[in-house]
Amino acid sequence: MNAIIERLWYRPAPPPGWLRPLSALYGAVSSRVARNARQAAVQLPVPVIVVGNITVGGTGKTPFVLWLVERLRAQGWRPGVISRGYGGCAPEYPLRVTAATDPAWAGDEPALIARRLGLPVAVAPDRVAAARLLIEAGEVNILVTDDGLQHYRLARDLEICVVDGSRGLGNGALLPGGPLREPPARLREVDLVVVNGGGWQPPGQAALDMRLCTTEAIQLGGSERRPLAAFAGAKVHAVAGIGNPQRFFASLRGAGLEVIPHPFPDHHRYKAIDLTFDGPQPVLMTEKDAVKCGDLALPHHWVVPAQAQIAAQGAALVQQLLDRLPPASD
């Protein structure tokens, strides 16, 4: 069903006529909700940077958040990350996320961020509550939200929208006729558009190009590391439960691997059977999938982390935005 819907959304044709009234209704309701939330937005005592998207599904937000947070750290900021924690269900909110937190509670991306960087992370359906948890602990002086562009109750100092360059905005229609949460014109309101993977560009608007680089594989549940090139020419099973699994498969093929693809729905909860295949071939997966598969690890399971690569010109553009941020209140 997901594949059918995506083909409908991302084909170069308008949605069926019977879906257009539903898209119009969605747009009217969401616009009113957003307008009311903006009027009551909560201003926090630290700068807030929202990294989000206007489409359903993954676009590469989390790799950009990781890159941005490391840049903030290098400049002396004490960043924290907040998120809805989509795909997780905690016994109570807000939830402080650590490297030991179960992704079933925290969600995939917050668990990944906490494990990769070891910085303060909190999740809650109400991002304001998550933010206050970190601020009141005295651990942060700037916050980055992984997703939340449409969470208007939280006032923000910068808005960054990430778009999947291979898919763009699809047919340009709002849900359910297309993949858009907000109209394309929303891109003109954000401070920066980041295009992941090149290809699509916002009409009449400058954008930052980002590439995801995969160069090594790490044994799941172990410490062995191998260059991805070590698998070149070999047949591998590739597992991806992300917004655009084909991007992961293409990156492996680009490294010379012969890929047997196994796409799963975004935020898929894995069972042992999902990682069990005939033959001795290695099983490679994304880092987002790996945070949920630790208990399923076998010696031939490997994690392939993705690193955001941004050219010097793009990094300078981001720096211009950071230079505009207000100082954090004591």
C-alpha cells in the first residue's frame, strides 16, 4: 500500500480529481491550526533552530541535524536536540534520551542522535515541554529540533527545510492527494532550503546542496570496522526502513556492491525473521535501522553510517544564519 501511495504522489501528474477536495480541506484546516498556534507561540530563553520538511517521510533531516550540532559545538555552543520522537511510545513525557534509552520509547532518530553524539536529547509530543526539560537542567544554551517545522507552538529563531533532491515535492499537492504537509510556497518563508542529493531545486530560490557519504561499515554489536570498498564486488543483503530506501541501496551500488534490496516501511520495528536470509552474504543496514536491531545482531550484520557533506560555500551560508542568532539568556 505504501508503494502504491508513493507512486501516486511522486509521479509527474496531478492527483486524481476525487482527492483534490480532500487536499483543499486539509490545507484549510492545517492553515487555521498553524495560524492559531503561531499567535500563541512560546518564546524560550535560548535560541531555537528548527530543521524540518514539508513532505511526509524522510528527507535527510537527521544527518543534517548531526552536522549542524557538531558545528555548533565547535563554536562553543552547548546544543541540545528535541524531537517528537516519532515511532516511539514512552511511559511518560517529556523523556530524556540517553545512549541506553530504548528506541521503542524514544523513536529512531532521537536514539541515533543520543548514541552518536552523546549530547542532551529530549522527546515529547509537545516540543516546548521537551525543550524546558533540557533548559531547566542547565545543560544547553541553544536547541535544535529534529523535525517540528509544523509545530508552531514553539517559537523559533531559524527555520531550515530539508528536501529529498531525488523526489522533490512530488506532484505538489497537499495530503492526501500528494506528499505535502504545507504548500510549496512555505519554502519561501524559511531561512534556508537544504536539498539532499541534488537534482531538484526550489524554483526562483537559492538552496544549499547536501550529499550523504557512506564510506565504512561497522559490525552490529561489535567493534570491527571495514571500508565499504572492502565489500565491493560482493553480493550483500541491504536492509532499509527509512523514508527513501532506494537512496541507501543506490549508495551501496555506487560503492561497487551487488545489492539484494530489502525495503521496509519507515520506522519499521524489526524482528529476527526480517534479517534472516538464505545464504552467507553480509547484511548491511542504515544507522537508523541499527539502533533497533542490537538484540538481533549476528556476526554478518553491518551498520553503514551516513555523514552529511556540505561544501565550503554552503557551510558559509549556514554560518551567516548562525551569526544572526541572539545570545542565550542567563
